[in-house]
Amino acid sequence: MSPIVKRKREKFTLPSSYLVLILSFLCIGMTVLTFSTDLFSGPLGTIAGYVIVPFQNGITEVGSFLSDRSDELAQLRDVQRENEALRQQVDELTIENTLLQQDKYELNNLRELYKLDAQYEQYEKVGARIIAWDGGNWFNSFTIDKGTEDGIQVDMNVMAGSGLVGRVTDVGPNWAKVMSIIDDNSNVSGSMLSTSDKLIVSGDLELMSEGVIRFKNLIDSDDKVVEGDKIVTSSVSDKYLPGILIGYISSIGRDSNNLTKSGTMTPAVDFAHLEEVLVILELKQQVE
């Protein structure tokens, strides 16, 4: 095919930048014509009516549309700022409420410790906070933030809530480890408050899922002990001070030897939610 024929088939194209420029001049021209006082007089009136007026109306509508959208965007920004301010206020109130609830919870704990301190006022005590524990669902073994610098020694009794928690098993300058009465390795010599009959309270973490631990070797020949009776630490215990509340009888039954009884008891302390404790700064050997 010859170059001449090829050139004839080529179509004329106008660059987009030129098209925009032409349209811009056209808009300016129509705007000028719009403000001309003599535009609608004479032969141009008809043309203006069909061309310029609709164009002018279109520009007005576009301008109104853009103005409305601008107002809506401004209102939207205001609403967003208000929402952000409200969200920040809600966050601050949530934090404040959480702190207040925490303060209330700590205050209740301190009140319980204060009552417990007054109940056993014959003993010198020091308050301590739990700083570590062995995990699991129960505080059967844990560490407190007081030690030898605060006068704490091994075998000192630990209390919380309404009664006995356990005893100190290891101690450092500013820490001490406590084994509670619910630990599988714990055995406490107890006594029935109502009859003074002796028994042994044994820790049982498996039973603690039901909220109880075991007791055994209770001699109750007169069948006076019933459910709900209080168990306290015995005066014959070699590690625990006498008369500290351990818990309450929850079930009782006679052993196969027909001489002793055993069953379960509910601890006086909530071993799932311990935070602060009281350590009695006296050993059993010191008060005998």
C-alpha cells in the first residue's frame, strides 16, 4: 500500500489538553455573553434562549450541588470531631469507673483484714500483698512481698478473709512463700469449736473444684457434731496458733472402724481470689 493512501486513512485527533483549553475559552465566552445587556435582543435572542440559558442553568445547578456537598462535608467533619470527643470521654469514664471499682474492691479487702485483725487482736501482725503464685485455679502456694526485713519467719501463720490461709514455708529478705491449707501436702490439727473434739484437716486440690477439702480422725462418740459446725486450729498443733477459724463442716460420715468420723469442710477463706493477707508475727513455740 502506498504512503499516500495510508495518510488518507489516518484520522485527525486533538490532544486532550487542547480540548480542555478550548472548552475553557468556550465557557468564558458564554459567561461574557450572559452578562451582555443586548444579548437577548435581536437575532441572537433565540440562540441565547436555546444555548446560553440552559448552559447557565446547568452551571447554577452544578454550583448549588457543589455548595451543598461542601456544607455536608463540613457538617460531617463536625460530627466526626464530636464523635471523637465523645469516644475519648467514654474511654476516660470507663477507665475512671474501672479504677473506682478496683478501689472499692481493695477497700472491701482491707475492711475484711481490719475485722480479722481486730478478731485476733492478741497477736501482732503485718499485712502483705501476694506478688506471685504457682498458677492453677487456687492459691495453694504463693509468694508475698514481705520477708525477714519485716520480721517474718518460717512457720508463721497466715490469715485472710475470715480465717486461716496457711503458713510460711520459706522466707527471704523481702519475700516469703506460703503453703495454704488446701495444698495436697497440708495437714492441720483442728478442733471442733462446739465440742473441742480433735480432727485432722487435709488439703485436697481435686476436691476444691467443689469448694471443699477433707477432714478425718474426728472422734465424735456422742454424735454432737453436725453440718455447719466451726473447725478451728487445735491447741495441740505444733505449727498453728490455737483458735484460728479453719472452716465449716459440710458433710460428715462414720468411718468403717466405727470409732472415728470423716467428711468434707468448707474453708473460711476464698482461695480463688486472694490478694492481701495478714501474717502473724509470732510462732507457736513463742506463745506456749
